[in-house]
Amino acid sequence: MAEHRTMQRAALLDAARSLLSEGGTEALTFPALAERTGLARSSVYEYFRSRAAVVEELCEVDFPVWAAEVESAMAAADGAEAKVEAYVRRQLALVGDRRHRAVVAISASELDAGAREKIRAAHGGLVAMIVEALGEMGHAEPRMAAMLVQGVVDAAVRRIELGAAEEPDAITDAAVSMVLRGVLGQAR
């Protein structure tokens, strides 16, 4: 019985990822989840109390995987500057990934305070990954610089997701250049 519930929950999360990727927030409804999984709508409520609860669990499940991919790219890089570049490039490469698209498709305003705090903490862990590299590059305020670097990444993510006139690779190259020039320009 427990294994069946685990499989059903995983199927619901997978369906939620697909719905969010395909149609954004409006597409994530309990009737749509029920249709995608073959469950009765009332059964969906046995697993999740709200759309926000679905998104919160998606974040809990998918964000660590996403962060591990960024961390792995950084670990493979040689030197602080290469680590910062890998941090930016890997996040932007993941923009098309269903796990990432699902997490950003729903606005934070639809989540309760506890869910928003969990997401903020997860993002804080991601940003913390580059603090040491920024310090090695000689930045006087590596924590602040890390937050600003993430701001550039977030802006590039939005640009890519909007289907901007520029190719994703051009946006990525511009973001990397902006980050590295900014960090090096602020180094001691």
C-alpha cells in the first residue's frame, strides 16, 4: 500500500511538471492532474491540499537535483573564475529542463509563507556555492557579490524563458561576460 501511494504521488508530481511546463500556472489544476494520472479528482486531494502544496513538493524534490547539477559543474571547473562561469552557464543550461520550468512557472505569491521560505532557503544554498570562489577572485564582499551574480542569472533566465529575440547561447554568453567583468572589476 505504501509503495502504491509513493508511485501515485510520483505520478502526480510528474504530471504537475508537465502541466506547468506546457501551460504555466493556469494549466496546473486538480482536474488536469486527475486526467493525466487516471485518478479521480477527489483522489488528488488525498495527496495534496492545494496547487501550492504541489508546487512546494516539486521544489523540495527537484531543487536539490538542480542544485547538485550546478555544484557538479562547478566542481569540474578549474579555478575560481571558471567556477563562477560554470555556476552561471549550468543554471542557464537548465532553463529548458522540465524540473526548472515547473518550479518557476508558478508565482511565489500563490504560495504560503512557509513554502516561500523553503524556496528562499534553497536559493540561498545555491547562491552560497559561489561565495568562496568570489572571495578567491578577490571580491571584498563575496556574499553580496553572490546575490548580485544570482540577480544576473535570474534576469537571463527570464529573458530565455520569454523567448527573447536573442538565442539562449547569446544570452548565456552575455550573462557570463557581465558577471565576470563585474566581479573582476570589484576585486581588491
